[in-house]
Amino acid sequence: MKFTGTDNYVATDDLQMAVNAAISLQRPLLIKGEPGTGKTLLAEEMAQALGMRLIPWHIKSTTKAQQGLYEYDAVSRLRDSQLGDERVHDISNYIVKGKLWEAFEADEPVVLLIDEIDKADIEFPNDLLLELDRMEFFVYETQQTVRAKHRPVVVITSNNEKELPDAFLRRCFFHYIRFPDHDTMQHIVDVHFPGIQQQLVRDSLEVFFDVRKVPGLKKKPSTSELIDWLKLLMADELSAQSLQDKDQSSALPPLYGALVKNEQDVHLLQKLAFMVRRRN
């Protein structure tokens, strides 16, 4: 199995190498990078390229590792016992399978996405160490061991909100998605918008990277925000000239709300424009 990107996903050479190395080593692929650089989309495109089913597990701040294995629904069993339901005699009726169990019992290899693992409690990664390492876990309520029929391709994403434990990192193949350079971004835009006016692309990329270079910006615009912005520019039929002739008094491009996402950054750009006008 070799991953070389897809028609909808531009994968750099080092990203392709990381994906294929993780598959060869049979280790989870830990992907970090700025929000909006395509970490989650990578798993989706990997599944498509490798001809596998994707099983996504989106992590929240309240998510526990046990939920990925299974949960015992004691409340439903108590209710059924009060109602005299015959199902109560078989405890397996009250075992709710998690995403890891689903991946382990699949009849063919799958891609398991553990998305934004750093949102959970700090102990969350450690609680999955043995299960991801041995590809099995024990169900105490039914006294059974669940083993993976086929080792899934595991993709783990992180936005670096928390440091991950060393023991967990040691078991992963790590890759940081660097923010795309100008040429790569041009390629990404061409993939999303074939036939787009090239002058519009050149001018919009110039504005986009200029905004990203502003010192002190709280939230730099990402790849996904550039795509949204271009989509709006095309929908409103704004020309490249409108970018060149944007209101210099505000230093904000047209439809800037797709790029600049908080009032502090809006005020910062306006303040910089004011300072430039003062100098001139």
C-alpha cells in the first residue's frame, strides 16, 4: 500500500513519505500542524486512496479512552430488569461498542482516525497505549478478549493544545504539516478551482501571504480559510482588480471576514494602515 495523494488532496513528498513509513512500520501516524492545514482531511483521503473504510473518532474535552473501546449501559439493564425484559439475562446486550472495537472487528483493514487527541484529558493518550500497541483489549463484563482481525491504519491528529506523553509519542510515527509555501498553495488552489482566473489567484495569494506576515496577528488565516475566501470572491464575481484597488484606508481585503476571524486582528490591520498613512 502506497499513498501518493489524491486528485483532491495535494500531499507533499515528505507527507507521502511519513504516511507510507507509518503504514510500513504499523505504527499510528501522529499528525500535527496549524488548524486548517488538512490534518483531518488527510485521513479521509488516505482511506479513499488506499481503498479502505474510514472510521472517525472525533475527540471532545469530555471524551474518555474507555468510550473508544466499549461502554457498559448499566442504566438500561436496570430499567429492563424492572420491566421484566428477558434481555437482562445476557449482559452482552448492554455492551456498546466503541470506535476501536468497530475497527478491530472489521472484516478488512480500515483507517481509524482519532481526531484532535489533544482536546481530551492529559491521561487519554496513555489510556490507549496498550490497546493501540497490542491491537487487543479485554471486556471485563463478558470476560472476552477483542483482538483486531486486521491491523487498522491509525491516524491521530493534534493541534498542539496540550503536550502528549512521551510514552505515547514513542509509539507513533510523527509528522508536522508545514504551512504550504507559495507554489504548493498555488497547486492546492488549482485543485479546488480548476480554470480559475490566474490573475485573481496571484493577487489573492499575495494578499493572503501579506496578511499572514503581519506581526502580532492572533489568528493567522489558514489554507481552508483561503479556499473559503476564493470561493466568495468567485461567487461575488470580484475581479483581480478589486484586490489591487482595495480600500487602503482600512488595509482590509474585500470579504475579509473569511480570512480575519477576530476583532483584535481587524483592529491591528487598521492600526498598521493608519501608521503607514502617517509615514506617507
